[in-house]
Amino acid sequence: MKVIICGAGQVGWQIARHLSGERNDVTVVDSNPDLVRRATDTLDVQGISGFASYPDVLDKAGARDADMIIAATHSDEVNMVTCQVAHSVFSVPRKIARLRAQSYLTAIYSDLYRRDHLPIDVVISPEREVAEAALQRLAAPAAFDTENFLDGDAHLLGLSIDEDCPIINTPLRQLTDLFSTLRSVVVGVRREGTLFAPESRDQLFAGDSCYVMVHREDIRRTMEIFGKTLHKQERVVIMGGGNVGLSVARTLETRAERVRAKVIERNRKRAEHAAEALERTIVLHGDGLDQALLSEAGVERADAALFVTDDDKANMLAAVRAKAAGCPMVIALINDPTLVPLMDPLGIDAYINPRATTVSSILRHIRHGRVRAVYSIGDAEAEVIEAEVLSTSPIAGSRIRDIDFPEGVLVGAVRKGDKVVKPTGELRIEEGDLIVIFSLSGDVAEVERLLQVSIDFF
């Protein structure tokens, strides 16, 4: 597949890293020659320096025979014009654009822009993706990471292993024997900074972080086994009244179970807009770093606090202050991945990386064949892939124990018909099954081969 990626920032670079690693023909375009040079020096990609919306630049990038263009520059307008030029001048069949401005999104999602007038096949909104990720974090407060699969019947939970965890120093195969009816599988473990797919003889130790695939009905029991307590979220404080904070507050207002939310916003106009847009949510104007204002918002009595301003350091510092005040669950929005290692020492329970959520969303729309969902873990260290098993797949008709998966790959869940089952060595994978697979990034290409998903690009 020939792909042109416009924008060589963190999102564009990560997408280029994924696609070039799977032997696609990738060309990166950016107006900053240093970013283009970084991409060509570190990845197996071609690079063009220039404005992505210019026809001559796209022509140099090979748009005449490209299968897909991904417009992920920092400008919404450039991304839209790039897709228009790719469609009108070069007839590129697949066009994906990242858009941030709420005005554009409102018009597009309300169908005021029709495909004939604005030929974008897929619109990716970082703010919408981040708001959804924040709501998922709030739904599983004991987990530092979470994502849904199989239409919400299977959940990926990131859990920290503490000293008082009941199952530390226990081989994973013994957990299967002890809890034979529990539909959960430990698919990934991070130890001393290294992520790996565990084997049945591996144990969990204090200080580890693990990723567990769990059936929706077994989440509470799994949390208890890992020494985690589920608390009902009745009071939530949100710092940041922009698109993300506003979207989260709106969703909380529509839930059947009553959630009392308070929003803190430093910008007066934005605070006034949030106050007008929200019905039951209290909006406070002021600096969320002010301890007095945090107390006025009731952060010490809150069940969770969410910090989603566009300032990473402000989010982190306010989260630390909220934690010190007694808030049991603090979640921070972090754009800079180099700050992530500070989360644990600072006592921040969970974080949201907008770039990672955007990358996962884009990957979900560009994966080959019958891939239904993709979730990127960490700094693109691993992926969780949900796909339908085709009749042409080498794994169709085989028992899991007989499938030659790479060492960095584990099956987390399988759906047969309308039933989600726990994957065991004896389970036979059949055509039409939906399978959720954890794969280290270096093994993704082999997973796609085993799923036979490189037959179809779109």
C-alpha cells in the first residue's frame, strides 16, 4: 500500500513508524525540513519538504498512484485542503483528516458538508478521542489504562501491581487453575520499563504494571483478585473547560446515575461559554493551581479529578495538589511522552496521551482487511488488535495451542457468535470468529499475516 502522511509531528511520525514497519510504501510531507529529516533518518520512509496542500508537493510525494493520504498537520484548514486536492487533482481513493476546531466538526457531523463538497472519508477529532478516553478512565478508576473491545463485552485494563496484591509471586498458570471460571487473561506486563507478553510460568511482582483482557461481567471480580476496589463515581472535578472538559461534563450530565461535576476554567470567555452550555454542572472561573479554588470545587471530597488543560505541567501539578488534598483518583492529560515516567513518583493514578489516542484511532481506520479495532499501548510499544477471522487465514480451524504465534503475541478474547469466551489452548478458532490479540509492535506484521488481513486494504 502506498501512503502519503502529511505532517511529521508526533502523530504523523508514529503512523509512519507503524506503516513503514509493515513494509508499506510511505512518504512523509512537512513544511519543516528538520521534521522530514528526522523521519527519513529514523524510519524507512521517503520525505518531501513543502506545504502539504500544494498540488506540486503532493505530486512529488507520489499522489498520482497513492492508495491513501493522511492529513495530520497542525492546521485544520491545510488538512481539509490537502484532502480536497488529493481528491480533485489526483483521485486518491482514501483520505483521512485530523480536525480540531469544533465549528468544523459540528458542521461535518451534522452533514452540512457532504462528501461531494468536502471529500474526507474519515475525520479524526483528537478532542473527541481524548474525551472518550477520559470517560473510560473515570469508568474504571482503579485502572491506569482502559479500552473496550468486542462491542464493549471485553475490556483491556491496565493495572498496577502493589505490595498488597493477593496474587503477587504466583505463576500465571496457577491463576488459571485457581479461578477457572474467570474470563480474564494477562496479556502484557511492564517490568522495569520493558513491556513483554508473559508466559504461563511467569509471575507478577510488586512494581509491575500489567494489561489484562477481561469479560465485561468479570471486571469487578478481576479487580478484587488484583487487590483493587471499585468506587462509584458520584463527585468529579474537571480542570479545563475547553472542548475536552466540556465534552466530558456534557456526557456526565446525560448519564442515568447522577454525577455531580464541577469545572474549573482559567479563561473567562471559555468559562462563560461552558456555563452556558452546561445545565447541571457548576463552572468556576479561576486558576486550578490555586489551592483555595481546588478546595472551593470540593476536590478533597471528590471521587475523581480530571485535569485536561493544554498545559501538561499545570495538569501534573494540579493533580499532585488534588491528590495531596485527599482525592482518591487523579487523571492528567499529558502531551509530552517524556513526562510519563514521572506519573508514578508523583502519585498520579492515570494519564491520557492525546497523541496515542489519535494514533490508535487513525490505525483503526487504515488497517487491512477485517480489522475492527486497534489500540496502541505506551510509546507504540504494542498493539491490541480486534479482527474477524477469514476463511483464508492460516489460523482458521486450528486450536490456539497449535498456532505458531510469535513470542510477543497473546490471544486475549474470542467471540463465537454472540458469546465471548476465554481463550484456552484447546479452543479452536473458526472462520467468522472475532479475536482480540495483544502484539508487541515488532510482531504486528506476522499477526496480520496469520489473520490474512493483507488481502484487503479497505
